[in-house]
Amino acid sequence: MRITRRALIYGGLSAVLVVGLTMLLVLCFGSSSASATTGSTAAVTATSPISSAVSTAATPAITVGLMDQNKCLSCHGNPSLSKKQADGTSISLYVNARPLNRAVHSYLDCTACHTANPHGAQTSLTKQTLANTCGSCHQDEYGQYQNRIHATAQPRGNVSPATCTDCHSADSNPHNVVNVEDPLASTYPTNIAQTCAKCHNDPKVMGEYGVVEQVYGTYMRSYHGQAMKLSPKNTVIRQLNVATCVSCHGSHSIKGITDPAASVTGMDHLVSTCQQCHADAGPGWIKAFLGHRSASSIVLPQAYWGGKAFFIFSRALLVGGVLITATSIGLRTAARIRRKRHLPKQEGEVDE
């Protein structure tokens, strides 16, 4: 009787150990799943793969050619160079020359953007004037950008809306604009979501406009975001075929969601937008589309309660399977010990 009890104790301890580890895993996965369901930004962090890559990518030795015919970098290459403004604050005038070697405008002299007499110009450095400068060459894009959601708030003094360099530069630096066809460019299709997330995943910026949807997080948890995230890195063609922010909202001509003409406003526009990729999309397709909302007991309750039920069922199934397996192992171990204890003694064997 003593041997049987000891064997059962060993088996029970094994079962408790396995169940404890299983419950720990369940709690870990359960908490992450719960935070994802409520749209927590902590579960999804917008970490751009391009921010550090563009600024620290290996570049050739700094060459001062067409981009600096007037030797501007002889002064502006000094990190300590700054200018005191009328309000008493200082603004840095330092230009890091290394990104210029990779920049799409590296063949242009500084005066192409800063005018032939940059020291005499009185133009203030604002997002609006920056867009105006870019528009002097990029007239078609500038025409689309004007009077759209990212441009309309700027004349009123709000500095939050994006201007050209906020999207076309990984660090919003006008000297670090990379060709859109470069895989490291912030506007390359595989990097678009992270670029938009610089503002749309910032609670402070979104709070200014009363945006409560977790825009970046909901996209990354959607089919499109998962297709972009999980597709192998060596299948770039497959990633380029995945819908990103600009696929639905547009690029230079993005309209606010309250604009009746926006591509994501109203059933007719949504159907037309989805049909760009999904030819068979119809009103029924759109009704099941959450957009940037998270499923809840109010918004698409079928998906919300279905997800909850599946979560509970899958965890219960997992725990039940582990318990059955642990019990089986414990009973088999106990039986093996009993058989071993009751085997006849071999010649020369002595009692313990």
C-alpha cells in the first residue's frame, strides 16, 4: 500500500506541474488576446523598419558635388550651428550630409529649394511653406494635396497635420527624402503603414482630433496587415499586392472621413474602393467590414461573441487535453512502479 501511494503522489505532482505550466501559458496568451480585442496600442507598436535603416545605412564617403555648388555644407555641416529667432528660441541650422548621398534630390544644389539668396529670404520655416516649396516642382502632387485633410488645418496654425516630408522622409527631414521605388523609402508600399503610424498611432496627435479608433493596431490585426506582416520577406511581390493605407484612402488627395466625396465614406464609395482589388465585392461584403473599429458587443456582436466563445473553448480544450495526458502519464508511471516492486528477486539481489 505504501508503494502505491508513493507512485500516485509522483504521478499527481507531475500532473500538477504540467497543469500549472499550462495555466501560466493560458494566462499569458489570454491577456495578450484580451488587449488585442480592446484595441490596445500596447499590443501593437509601430516600429518602423526604415527609420534606422535610412539614417544609419552604409553610405559612401561624403561627396560634395552638384548638391553643394555653393559650399553650403562648409558651415551647415557643423552640428553646433544654430540661429536665434525673434522670440528668443534657437533653431538648429545643421545639415547631416550623409543622408544626402542617398537622397533622391542629391543631384540638386541647395539653392534649388532654399532660393538663390537663402540668407536674405524672410520666409518662415513652416509645414505650409515647405509644401509650397515642394510644389514648385511637384505641381500635380501639390495640387492634389491642397485643400485636402492634411493641408487644410495648417493655415490655422496647427502643426500636427502631415506635410510632404512627414511622409516622404523616415525622420521628417527634407534632406532625407528617398526615391519612392527604393525599398527603404518610407513611402514604399511595404513601409506605408509604419509611416502613417508616426501620427496615427500617436495618442496625443489623435486626441487633438477626437480619433478614438486604434488605426495602426486595427490595420495590423486585419487580414491586410497580417498578410503584410506574415508573408516571407523574400516574397516582396506578394507584399506589394497587399492593400495598405493609401490603397483605400489615397495618397496626396486624402479626404477626411466626414467628406461625402471620400473614398471610404458611404456604401457606394466603399464598394468602389474595395472593388479595386476585390472585383466581386458588394454591399454584403461591406457590411462585414470593420474598418478601423474593433468588434464589440455593439459593433458586429456576432464576431465579438464568436471570438470570445472560441477563445474560451480553445483554452478549455487545451487544459482538458493536458489534464488527460498528465493523468494518463501518472497512472502509467504508478503501474510501472508497482510492477517493478512486485517482480521476483533475481539471483544475488538484496533488499534495500
